[in-house]
Amino acid sequence: MKLIDTHNHLYAEEFDENREQTIREAIESGIGKVLLPNIDVSSIERMHNVCDAWPDFAYPMMGLHPTSVNADFKEQLTIIKSHLKNREYCAIGEIGIDLYWDKTFISEQVFAFEEQLKWAIELNLPVVVHTRDAFPEVINCIRNAGSESLTGVFHSFTGNEKELASLLEFKNFKIGINGVITFKNSTLQKVLKNTTIDTIILETDAPYLAPVPYRGRTNQPVYIWKTAEKVAEVYNLSVKETIEITSSNALQLFKRVNK
């Protein structure tokens, strides 16, 4: 089974000069699929263009990122929701709550998150959840929407043992691990020993969060192999075994990618 990068912004401007080469290198390295989360109304066309150009490799999601929730968020939600009727998406994402940069629109973020969780339930799609400095708020929203009816992933998990335990209470969710696990100051290797690899899926979040030894550079899809190697170490598995398990986990969650 080939590796699946479950969270990648290949449509970002950072890849404009060498996107085709970047994708070809990813495929040659053994990456079989990449899943692209949307950010806001302005990113939709760029994301669609990449997925249309590489239909068997890049798969789109649809959602409104929490840091894009501002005074016009209801208008954005209306536009974003309209796209869900026009083509197939593998998930509702990237959605959630982010209180790291700005707390101005806390109530709006909560409303937007819960609204999009409802869409996911209605459409039977998984959710890709972004949370930063907002674990209690995110958990409360998922419970409000109906956790038993939701599936999804907690993207870019970097939390502690207590936070991991709280997320694992949602049995239909996976934990997204990226290059942060390779950082010298990261505690993820220790924290992840509190769960099994059956809960883990791999991601890059490219062009962000490049793993060691590429930290500080534009993250590339091929760098995900460094993350896979570190996860393999945590669970005392080979890289091949790690890819087989995590890719199977991803396909179990993102069922429309199987088609």
C-alpha cells in the first residue's frame, strides 16, 4: 500500500513555480494520494485546479478555516456550502477553532464550526479539525453537534497526554501526525505511546511544518517520509508496516478516496 498524505496545501502559492515537479517527485517516492483541505472562499478555485489536474492523486475537501472566520463568515459559509452540491469532496475541512492568534471572533468561530459539523453529519463526510489553544471549545462543539454521528481527524496533533486522552474519547476520530514529531523539543514521541498506531494517520501540512532535517524550509510532500520514519520508531515497526497501517486508517476514514 502506498503512503497517503492526509493534509497538504499543494495549491498554496509556495508551490506555484514547481508544483508539477513537486507532485511528480511525491509520486515517484511512493506517495499514492494527497488530501487537500480548503481554507476559505479565496482558495477554492486554486484547490480545484490542482485536483482537476491530478484527479487520481489529489482529493479536495471543503470548509472554512477558523482563522478565516471574520465579520463576513456567514457569507463565506453560504458560498462554501453551495460547492458541496456541485462536486464530490472527501471531507469537510479544514474547520475548527483557533484562539492562538486572535480571540476577536470566538463566538463566530464556534458557530461556524458547529454549522460545518452539521453539514458533515448530513452528508456523511468526515471532518478535519484544526484546534489551537482551543481544546475545551473544540470538544464542547463536537459534543454539541453529536459526536456519535461524526467521524474525522484531529489534524496536526501536538498535545499532551491529557489532551490526547480527551480526544481518544471520540472513538470515530483519528489523530493526524506531521513533521512536528521530529522536532527536538516535541514530546509527541512520548505522548503517542498512550495510543495505538491504529488511531494514527500521517500528514505534512505542506508548505508548513517541515520535519527535521528540513525545518525552516518550505515543506514538501516527500518530506512526509521523515514523519513516517519517526512514527515507525515510536511503535517499533518498519516503515513499510507503518505505511500499510496508517494508509489503511486513512482509507477507512476518508471513504470517498477509495472510489
